[in-house]
Amino acid sequence: LALINFSGLFLNSPLHAYSPGDIIIGGLFPIHSKTNRTTLPGAICVILMIHAIREVNQRTPRVLPNFTIGYDIYDTCGDVSIAIRAALQLLKNQSDPQSCLVPENIQSALSEPQTKVVIGERYSEVSIAVARILALSSVAQISHASTSEVLSKKYKFPSFLRTVPSDAYQTKGIVELVKEFNWKTVVIVGSDDEYGKYGSDRLEDHFMNEDICIEFILILPGNFNQNSSLLPKLVEKINDSLAEAIILFTKDTYARIIMKEAIESKLNRTWIASDTWSTSSKISSMPHFERAGQVFGFIFKRKEVPGFKDYVTSVFNGTTNSFIKHHLTRYPLCLNQSEENEEQNCLLTNNQQCLHPSCLATHIDQDESYSIYLAVQARTYIRDLHCNTLTHTFEVKLLKFQET
């Protein structure tokens, strides 16, 4: 499988990986943050998708005889506008956008789309925008991390699928946790996006039905950052609160800012983490994390992707890959380092000069990586994916799946 660098599509997002095939699987991942800084977990998501496709192509006996799967992967920077541009690029030269509305007995003069399915995006607000675009060309989307309940509305997002449960289950789980500890008062902090707003609204409904008091609900604005004037006010409000649990149902980047301030302020409260940040090593590895208090978190089903640790190490050790090569311009591999410095080199701090090869496996998020792996496997085992002209929804028929 070959990777090429493509720099002409986006001024702020030059990373693009492509390999030809009879069937193309598109990929949309937030490799850069909006601050134009690369993230190693994001790069590893791309490598995981390539590994999963490579495994399918090399499997014996062949799952898809006489077919080779290729890929077309873009960096979205976690930004809606960039993701839409990438989605449009994936749909270039696709079939008739109205094919879902045309009776089956009328043949379209345009060819079948080469991109059969798109994996991604991570964030719900981005997936919602992308889902509207992909549905126009009857291209299925399989998200590995977007959990917003809104995406479950098939009449709005007929071609959207996912390998993770919706927030309907997570919010019920949070309520059950609060009831289990007999907590009577909580605080809810959400973010101003489809994930945080709808999650906070659903929690509010559940708690009202259970007669559990919500001391206050705060929705963080889209421009919330560590220099925001809202941050010290929020921390002071939490410190003065009588709530028995603080629920952070927000982006991991926002949670990181709040928890850092909570540590510095020694809040020592009980926190409930939503799935976006419950397993974040960037948060849990913060110095003196115990000063913030205890944290209960919700995670997806975890499972190690077979053979991936060895593969990702080999990629960093010299395999040509535009995503990894770009990241290594910031964090080159450490060679001949003493053992006492290896652990420090796993933290990816701003002052760090290099990355030790033994640390690579520690940055594999088993929740997210296994969900991406399942998304690739799901497309591989789809026997028939077509548009129902009566209901304008997608029908998926799967072959029997057996793990090896």
C-alpha cells in the first residue's frame, strides 16, 4: 500500500493519504487541532485504518476475492468547514446525487461511486455536517466515535452508521451511577456543540424524572480556552457548590482545561467523565492529578486490535507515511536514551525534544482504535449496501462475521 502526500487541497491541512483499489474507503480524522498542532493519537487513528485495510487485503482465504480495498484519507483538523471540503473531494466524480430518489427501473447514466463508504469523523458536530453531504450521493458513513443522539434520526441522516453506542445509553448510565451512590445534587458542564448540548439536555430530563437536583448547568462557548474569563468563574462556582458530583459532558480539550485549573485550585471534588475524556492520558497524567479529586468515567468496550502494536512501531521506525513523517518533524524518535528518561519521553510535553519508540504503544487508545477496526471490518463484510427508493434509507446486509 502506497502513501502519497497531497498539499494542494487545504492551505491549513496538507495531509492526505491515498492508495488505489477496486473499492475505496474514505477516511476523515482530526490529525491537527485547530491550533495547527499535530496530535499523535490522531495520526495513530490513520495508521490503524491503513493496518485494518492491509489485513483484509492480505487475509487468506480472501474475504473479497478478486477485489482490493484502497483508501483515501484526509485530515479534518476537527473543523466542520475543512471536513466538508474533504467530503466533497471524496465525492468528486461520484454518481447522481439524486440516485436515492430515482426508481430502480431507471438507469443512471453516471458511473457508480468509487468511494463506497467513509470512516469518520470523530466529533459529532463534524459528523453531522459530513453526513448531510455524503447522503446526497448515497455514500455510507461509519463513525468510530460520534455518539450524539441526533445522528440516530434516520430521516435526517439515512446513510449514517457507527460502531459506538449513542449518548442515549451513556446518559442513562450516568443517572444510574448517581442513583447508585445516592447523590441528591449534581452540576452539569457541557459544551456548545451537538455532543455537549444534547447530552446535557438529556441528563437534565433524566434527573428531573428521578427528582435529583441540578444545582446549575453551564454550557461552555465555542471559544472557551485556558485564557477565557469564564474559567476562573466556573472553578469558583464549583468550589462554592454543594453538589455531590460534577458532570463534565464536554470535549476532551475543554475537560483538560477545567481539570488543570481544578488541580491548581485543589478542588478535591467528585467528577463524572463522559466518554470523550474518561481515558485521556493527557488528563490522567497531569502532575498532582489527585488534587482535583476522584473521577468516575464511562468508556466503550475495549479490545486490542490484533497485530497493531507491532505494526505501528514498524511504521514509526522507517515505513514511508506522510502523516507520521509530518508528526516526527515535531517529535523525532529518541535514540540511545537512558531508561530513566524513557518514561518522561512518553508524555508529549511542549518542551519535549523527541519521542522514544517504546512509548508508541502507550498512545494507542484501545476504545477508539478498536472502533475504527470494526468500521473497516463492517465495510468488508457488507454484502449489499443499497438505497431503498421507497423509504430513502439504506439497507445493509452483512455476511456472517467470524473473528480470527
